[in-house]
Amino acid sequence: MSTAEYTAVAPAEQATDFRFQHWLAVRRAAIVLYFAGLILWSSEYGIPVQRELVILWTCGALACASIGRNPRQIVLLVLDWLPMVLVLVAYDFTRGAADTFGISTHFTPMIDFDKALFGGETPTEWLQAHMYDPHALTAWNVGFTLTYTSYFITPFALAGWFWVRDRLDFLRYRRRLITLALAGLATYILFPAAPPWLASQEGLLGAVQRTTGKGWDIIGIGTAGLFSEGQASVNLVAAVPSLHAGFTMLVALSIWPRVRQRWLRPLLLLYPLAMGLTLVACGEHYVFDVFLGWAYAGAILAGWTAWEKRAGNRTRLFPAIPRSVPASSAEAGQSG
């Protein structure tokens, strides 16, 4: 833990309420009304699936939870979340141009890997042949759509939970999230790669459809249009690695040490596994992409954890001078 992190404060712990006995009730009422407004908004415009919009709604909820507290908590809210917003906006903007740098799109390496691993047939082709019926929608379509969409919500909802409980945990999680996004972007630029559904259109695979949005045709609530527009506006050859797989694995691994019952921890891996199945079955990614996304998440988490451990050791060896101790006193102690 670095010196800056050592002095980081948990917003919910250090911010003190103004002199009013019922701020807790006011905060709870504000949060209830806020989420009621979110439900009404979603019923009218659809569930928010844009990352920036999800972060905005999350920060709004955190602002409601900060009502009546020290005003510095609102300042911290803006300062803590702004870097993540800026990076994700830049990520979305540059990802859309990642295939315009003159590097040829890769189609076959991922196909060759999956076929070598699974006996000559890609799992995407097999799963779509056995689970997808273009003439009928099933519970599988709903499950896959909800799992896929959770990628746009869960990582940032977890960030909000960390921010409320412990700002230091939030700062650590934020740097992992940002690093993973930047690592994915760098790979998209250096290795533009086509997803299975696009390879199918080029005749390199059998019949593979992009089916992640099919569940909205059953669920409705206005999200299908937003979802389709979002898919059409992003870079279509940013498939390696799968950040859907990477972010969900990062979520699972970030929660892992906080589950007290160790026998329950492996259940957290069901989330990235479900996401991996969804991505492959819906034609979005190959198994190769999913494995690489998981590897990116694990490597980034391990790297930052090792760095923080070394920084913490340095802090313990050379602790910061407490703010309450005058500099002259510290100097006197050293001279003695």
C-alpha cells in the first residue's frame, strides 16, 4: 500500500453528518425514490446498457447515499469516478478506429485454435447447431442475453459497492479495471480479429448467427433497439481478447477474498464461465478469445497485487510522518 493509499479515507466512514437527527431516513427515502425513477426510466427507454450511462446512474445512487454528509464526499465522488469515465469514453472512441491503422484483420488463428482443441469443429458451430433455432426463441436466448448484458452493469455496480464500503478497495479495483480496458484496446489495435459471426459471413465457418440480442425480443422493455444500435456502432473486429470474459473474471476474482466461507468461493467462477458459454454460443467470440480475456484479467490482478504488496512493504519500512506531529518534532527526534 502506497503512502497515498495509506492516507485514503473511506467515504462512508470518515464523512460526518451535519447536525440533523434524521439524515439516515432522508438518505433511505432518496435512494428509494431514485431507484423508482430508474425503473420508470428503464420501462420508457430500456435498461441502460451503455457503460457511461451505467456509471452515471451508479454515481447518482452514491450521491443519494451521501446526502447530509460532509460536502467533501461529493467532491471525492467526482474525482474518484472521473478517471474511469474518461478512460472508458476514450476506449470506446478509439476502439471504433482500431481497425483503421492498416493492419489486416485476422480470421483464422482463432478458428485453428478452437478446432485443434475440440476435435476439428469450433464450439460456436456445435452450440448454435444444437441450441439455436432461428424460427423460435427459447429460455436459452433470454439467459444468454441477460448474461451478456450484465457485462455493461456488474463491473461498475461492484465499483460502487467498493466505494461505499472502502475507498481504498475502490481505488485498487479502479486501477485494475482501467488497466484491463487499456490492455484490451492495445491488443485490438495490434491484432484486429474477426468474431465467429463475421467469419461465417466470409465463408470460413458454417452457419453462425450473432444472437446475443435475441432475448430482448422476448423480454421487451425497449432495450432491443438500444442494444442493436450499440452493437452496430462499435468496432466489429475487436474480438481478441474478449473483454466480456476478462471483466467478468476480474469481478469474480475481486470478490473472491471477501467471501468468508472458502467453500463458496469457487461458485464465483460460475459467472465468468456463464459469460464464456454465452459468448461462444451466441457467435460473439471463440474459446480462444475467452481464454485470453481470462488470462488478461488474472495477469493484471496478479501484477497490481504484487506492486501493492511491495509498496506496502516500503510504507511499513518508511512510514509517513503523522500529520499531527510537527515537522520540528520529527527533526528533533532524528537529531537525537
